[in-house]
Amino acid sequence: MRPDIYLVYLLLRLFGLLPLRWLQGFGALLGRVALRRGGRMARYTAVNLQIVQPQLVEQARAALVREAMVEGGKSITEIVKIWGSGAESSLGLVKEVRGEALFDAALASGKGVIIAAPHLGCWELLNYWLCRKTPMAILYRPPRIAAVEALLRKVRGALAPEQVRAEGAGVRTLYKRLAAGGTVGILPDQKPREGEGEFAPFFGREAMTMVLLPRLAARTGSTVLFAFAERLPRGEGYRIHFLPAPEGLDDADLPSACAALNRGVERCVNLAFAQYQWHYKRYSADDRPSPY
């Protein structure tokens, strides 16, 4: 590990000793400051919430944007606790798991499990929880700074998932893991590369949606579950949710399957609406005018 990356690791360990409530409070402050400055994060959040909640009056939407920015700030600073405390210590922050029986039944079936984890709540803590239950491979895009991968392996420790690159060889690895009855995790709302997606409704407006997850489900017969770790108020910890996949997610008709995939994401988001990553440019596409 490079000396500068190791220094970051030591700082994470140091600041990870702080209470979660303090760290999230600092994140909330960062979110409010970012909102006042009106940068890209605030602008994208406002555009997305205008799209998905057009019926709200201006004052109500402004309050929702403010809440989403606060939660977005928390999602940044709470990582210090999740990574700095270590996986086992961080799992003590999980106060409740809803739908765990769905996950246990899917594992017991031996058909493979696909965890669809949207950009919602604290997905890094969800990874820890899943990896304590069973070995798991996750699809990811390598960080821009290669040395950061060593930091991620260090902080995740024994509960690190197998990281599979989002490319041809990596996708084949996912098929192999599922065929063997294993578990894989995918961000279902990750905007796909050009030529690797279909347009499907997402909160009433078409968004470019990945076809990989529906194809995996259709070709392997694996169980798809949606999951996320909801942030509880006042730094009290987290509540993990598991939800069944909507009907039709494994449909051979890809637009229909992608529409079902987005319905699954919507169900999760509606349980913790402000905790979704609303500053993500979900509605941008290469061949259509951008609302941003």
C-alpha cells in the first residue's frame, strides 16, 4: 500500500472512533452548505426531484431538496465510521433486518441469488452484512486512482466481497458464481454504457436502464432480491430491508424486464425517499437532450 493511502487508512481508523451521530451531523452540515452554494450536486438534485415529484408546490419541493441534500451529506461522512471502525464493529450499527427470511430462503434454494442494491442509504454496510452471511461477488467499476483499491481491501478486511470488473470477463464470472448457487451484488440503477441498456420508466420518466441484471436472472434462474440499509434518525444506526423482485424482471422482452427492474428500485426508494442518491444524473443519455 502506498504511504499516502496508508495515511488515509490511519486517519479513517482515528476518525472512525467518533460517534456515528457526530459524523452524520457533520455530513448534514456539508449538505446544507452545498445547497446554499448551489453547485452541481444541488442543481442535479433539484432537477431530479422536479421530474419525480412534479405535483409538489415549490415550497414542499424545496424542503424535499433540502432533506435530500442533508442525507447526501450524511452518506459521505458516515463512510468514515463504516470503514474506519472495521467491518465487524460496523455491523453492530445494524439494529433491525426486515425480510431476512427472504434472503435465507433464496440462499437455501441453491439456485443463486442476485442482490439488487440501489444507490440508497448505506450500501457499504449492506455489503458487510451480506458478506458475513455468505461469500459474495459484486460488479464494480475500478476507481480512477488505482491505489484506492488497496485501501478498500484493507478497510473491508475479511468481509470484503469479490470485486468483479464491469467488463466481459467479469460478467462471465458472475454467470459462473450464480450457476454454482452463489450470491452476486449489482447496483441496478447504475447508468449503463452506450449500447448496454434500454429505456424504461423510472418514476414516470424514461431512463436508460441496465439489461445485465434481467439477463442474468433470465439465463440463470436465480432469485433476485432488492436490498438496502436505511439510515435511522439521530445516528441510531441502520435498518436493512430485503424486498422481492417485481414480476417480469426476468422477462425475455428487455424493455418489459427493465421496467420491472425500475419498479423494484422505486419500491426501495419509497421506503426512504430522501436517502436516495438524487444528485445522480439518472436521466441523462447520449442520444437524448439532458435535463441537467
